[in-house]
Amino acid sequence: MLAPPCNQTSDNSFILLGIPGLDWVHPWLAAPLSFMYAVALVGNTLILTVIWRDSTLHEPMYYFLCVLAAVDIIMATSVTPKMLSIFWSGDGGITFSACFAQMYVVHAATAAETGLLLAMAFDRYVAICKPLHYQTILTPKMMLGIGMAIMMRAILIMTPLSWMVIQLPFCGSHLVPHSYCEHMAVAKLACADYMPSSLYSLIGSSIIVGSDVSFIATSYSLILQAVFRLSSRNARLKALSTCGSHVGVMVLYYLPGMISHYVEWFGQDVVPLHTQVLLADFYLVIPPTLNPIIYGLRTKQIM
């Protein structure tokens, strides 16, 4: 079904191969992927609309959720249409500029998302552990500062990575064994040493995710201590229910992402390539699809 890659490539373009070794599965993946993308777009757009129109939801937690929904739309849209093009028609051609732009958006969006999950954990910590000071701590100025810090961190961390990859010469094969322009898959095609950019990616992502997960774990451990000190059983259940949806979203985001990232470095000889690609694809598609469902079903105010 796929046209021969040599007939689709040029000197200034890459060819995305989809899921190497599982070409016959591409048409079967296209339908569920289309459904998931539609759910991600509709669900996150509904979250944005509901929060925007309902003044009772104009609170810090819902503002963070709004930004998370916007980032999810950007993340899913940056990769899914091209994946569908590959799976439906076998058209994997992508220009250098489009590939590098996609790489930058994907990595910046993932860095922004982990920052937002940390901000939402902080919001829950203040709401449950310091409820009397909630309005004085999470002021509009503080919210703006947190949002700007999240976006600036993503930009400052990911811009050098993209610059290092763009500077690499690509004079050999342009066949990318992936469904999107994943950093390592593209960098390995370079005719020069790609290890500096790969090490930067590994160290940078480890620092970001490691620090964010540590702070999130600390926040929720303090939240749990405060929850179990509450005298009312209903209050405990309400607090645990709210935090449970947040923890579920975080598990969906961090677990596949961390497995996908570290398998590329330490499990290449153990985990088949098609499994690595599927993990990376799930990491970018599943959270934007399930986030609005989890928050919509678990959050009474949004329902």
C-alpha cells in the first residue's frame, strides 16, 4: 500500500515511515486514531468553552485546566494529522522546515504540560492544606507569573535542542523510522556526531521531569496528610476524589513518556523498534484524548 520511499523523497525533505515493521497495521490504526483525535479536539474545546462562559469556574484550578486543554490541542494537532496521512495513504513526506517545526512544538508542548501538572498540584496543595490563604496566595498576578514561567521554561529549554538538530548535516538517508519527527529518530540520520543534542535532550528532560515529579509527589504527600486529618468523611472523600482525577492524568502523562524516552537510550536492544514507536505515539495522543474525559466526568462543576 505504501509507495516506495525513494519516489517520495527529495534533498530537503524527510520520509516518515510510520511504524516500521507494522506497515500492514497502518490502516487498522487510522480509524481509532481519527476517533481519538476527534475526541481530543471536541473534549478540550468543550473544556475551554465551559470554563470561559461560566463565571463560577473562573478560579485558579480551572484557569490551569484551560491552559492544559489548549496545550493538549496543540500537542495532538502537531502530530496526528501527519500520522493519519501516513496511515491512510502512505504519504510520509515532510520538508525539513516542517519537520523541525513539528519537533520544536512537540517538545515545547510536553515541557509546558509537565509544568502545568506541577502548577495544578500546587493549586490543590494550597486549596486543601491552606484553604484560608487560597485567595491571597493564588492571586491573578501569581497566576500570570506561574503561567509565564511555565512557557518561558519550555522555550528556553527546547530552543537550544532544536538549534543543535537544525545545525546537523543530513547527507545520507532521509527515512525517519517513526510516525512523527521525534528528536532521536531524526538526529540519528545526521552525517555528523549527534550525541551532543541527544545528551542535552536526555539531561534536560530528566531535570525537568525529575524536579516536577519530585515536587508533585511532595505536594500530594502533604495533601494526603491533611486529608486524613479531616474529621468529616464526606470532606475526605471529596478531597480524595478531586486529587484522584489529577493523579490519574499525571500517571497517563508521565508513565508512557518516561518509558518511551528511556527505552530509546537503554532498551534499544531489548524493546523492538515498532514497540518504541507505538509508546512514543501513545504518549502524545492518549493524554490529550483522556484528559478532558477524566476532568469532565470527575469534576462536578464542569459536568
